[in-house]
Amino acid sequence: MGRAQVIPKNPEAIFLKFQSDWVEDGSRLKLMEKSRQIGISWSTAYGMVSRIALQSARYDEWVSSRDEIQARLFLEDCKLWADITDIAAKALGEIALDDGKHSAHVMHFANSRRIHSMSSNPDAQAGKRGSRVLDEFALHPDPRKLWSIAYPGITWGGQMEVISTHRGSKNFFNTLVREVKEGGNPKKISLHTVTLQDALDAGFLWKLQQNLAAEDERQEMTEAEYFDWVKSGAADEESFLQEYMCIPGDDDAAFLEYDLIASAEYGALDDWTATEGGVLYAGVDIGRKNDLTVLWIVEKLGDVLYTRHVEEMRNMRKSDQEKILYPWFAKCARICIDYTGLGIGWGDDAQDKFGKYRVECVTFTGGVKEALAYPVRSRMEERRIRIPYKGEIRADLRQITKQVTPAGNIRFTAERTPDGHSDRFWALALAIHAADGLQPNAWKPLNSPTGQEPAGVPTLDDEWIPA
């Protein structure tokens, strides 16, 4: 089946060469930088089952996954291999560890050894002996801490396997890769690199097509066509290079590092739309044809802002967009709206309907963008903002770069893509500005003749003094 041009040398083999090379590598420390969805976690599960099922196995095996879903899926792969190879094993479900402080999905083997598949909490690794698999390592909240706690666990035997795609040039995962490639490999790590192109050259598309439904569109693709198809579906060029070609995103060029963004994200299983009864604030970046209109709603609880809703609109009439925006505006204590270009009319109409002290119109000058951008970064650094765990949002936040002009001015720029012009970033920045504004009756205009003007909140363009 399929039009793949590269057929593996041994079509009947279960594993492709890059998979078998990984499974058969018995190095104490081994690391895989890889493309997404090429079967590495699946083949790693086979290697783990093969080791622990031996009568000579001395210790349990421990898996750290990105989140609860991945932990469960990894153990399902282990169960699959145990069934295929007719190894006696029983899935015990989720078991409490460490007096209930942590839990893991557990599989029990006939020799009394177990595989424990856990989510990302590094502390769960402490004090446990046996081989380790650290899956999607770079996506963990603190990879350096995870390595530090997991590594002593193989002191008395076993190996530690680190598997991941990249997430930024300053992530500890990339530090380990660079140590091997450029720093003399002091930790003696066995490094495996498999890009999407490497996988295709090894026969990956042929193997994939044998498992797809006959009507699947990928059946008609060659390797070159499949490569272009995957690339076209990526959020942007940087995302494709990082997720599929083992080239980490440049954190020196981007305003927000990947780890910083990740520190602000809800977990994959968290319900980020849940409300807690706090005060809502809105930021709106206006677009029409080339860019998106993005509404970003945050809820303020204590000093933390929780994202509760993100709405993206493209190629919609102003009246249709207002039907979506205005019900949210009615719920919000304050709204900050892009007042540049198309946004001028939008801001005027919103102020007419909701009041000029409830709706602030923000004109995007260079200075204003700088004033909006830095609170996004500072709130992430201080862990005072939570944002959805979504690839489109992460890619949008990564597009913003800070440049210094020859005159010494700071400019915040982003490349225009088919998915907008960092519209989500500016909507988030406006929402933060709305929430950070002082409360009504707290401020008055600086040059007020009488000091009796209606109370309002300070804008980015006007000077205000405490009332």
C-alpha cells in the first residue's frame, strides 16, 4: 500500500533501523533528540519490557512522562509489548507512592518487578533505584531538576534514557546535546539524532502507509510530499525546525524563551476555562483579513491572572465580531482595545456602548508596545499569569522579537504568518494592562482645571496623578 519510495532493507522487521539502534544501545546514559511521532516512545517501551521481564532483573523501572495522559499511554505501550511477546504481566492501574505524596501507573511482572509510569513531578523520582526513561524531557517544567533527582537512581545499576524534541536553545535538554557535540561529552552520553528526514530515509513513510486506512490521503504521498505536508501543518518555520528537524528555537532572538512560556501554561489536563468568581478583564487586538481579531479574557484572583477564554476571529464582518465580543465586554470590569488603524472605529463604538472609563483605547506606538510587552514577561517570570497549553498560542508568543534601532530605541516586531501577526501576544498584553490598571476613583488627569472630572483609569499615553 502507498506510494512511498523508500522501503526498509528488511520489510518484515518490526523496527526501523533508527528504532532498533536505540533499543539495542546498552549505554548507561543515552539521549535521543528526535522528530515528533516517529515511534521512539513505542520502541523504548519494548526495550523496557524486555529488560524487566528477565529473571535477572534486580530493580523496578521508572518512567517520567510529560503529563498524566502520556504516562498512561506509555504504560499501554508496555502492556502491548508484554501481550505480543507473551510475557506474564498485569496492569495494576494507578498506585499511590511515597505515602500518598505521588502516584504512578504500574505494571507488575511475574518476577515481581514493576514498571512505574509517572507524570512530570521530579520529586517522585527521589530515592528510587533502577533504570529511568525521561520521556519528552525538554517539555518538563524543570528538566535540570528532573535530571538531578533521577540520575542518582542508576548508581547501583541500570541505564537512564532521555528522549525529547527540543524546546528552545536555553533549555537544559539542549545543554546536554551541546555538551556531547561541542563540549567533549563529559557525561559520556550516547547521543542519537533522528530528524523527520532521517526517519523518512529509513523507510518511515512506507511503514506508516502499511498501517493507515486505504482511503487516508497520506497513502498517495511520496517522502518529499509527506515532508512538505508535515511542514505546511506546523505553526511556523521555527516550530517545524524544532519539532521535526532537531533544531532548537533561538532563545536569544525571541523576547520570550520557551521555558518561560511553559512555566505559565496550564497542564494538558487542566480546565483553563473554569471560573472561580473573580473579576474579569479583556484585551482585544483588532484584525480583519490579514490578521486575526483576538479576544483574551483573564480572571484576577489575588495577584495571579488566569486565562478563562481566548477567541480568534478571521475574515468576519465587524457586526459579526461584535456579537461575540460585546457579551464578554459586558462581563468585564475593564477592556483594553487596539486603537490602531481598523481599531479606531472599534474603540469608539465600544466606548459609546460601555463607557470611556470602562473601555481604554490603546494606540500602538513603539513606546506603547514596549510598555505592554514587558509586563507579559515579568508576570511569567513571577509566575503570576496562566495561559492555555496550545501550540498556536506558544508559536504566537515566540514570534515577538526585541530589536534595538541605531538610535537606541527598542522595537518589538514579529513576522507576518498565515496565522496572524502575533495577534494573540498583543491581546494577552492588553488583557494584562486592563487588569493591572488602577481601580476607578483612584486617579485623575494631571492637568485637571477643577479636579472634578469623572474618575477613570490611567492610559499608556496620558499622564495621571493619584486622586
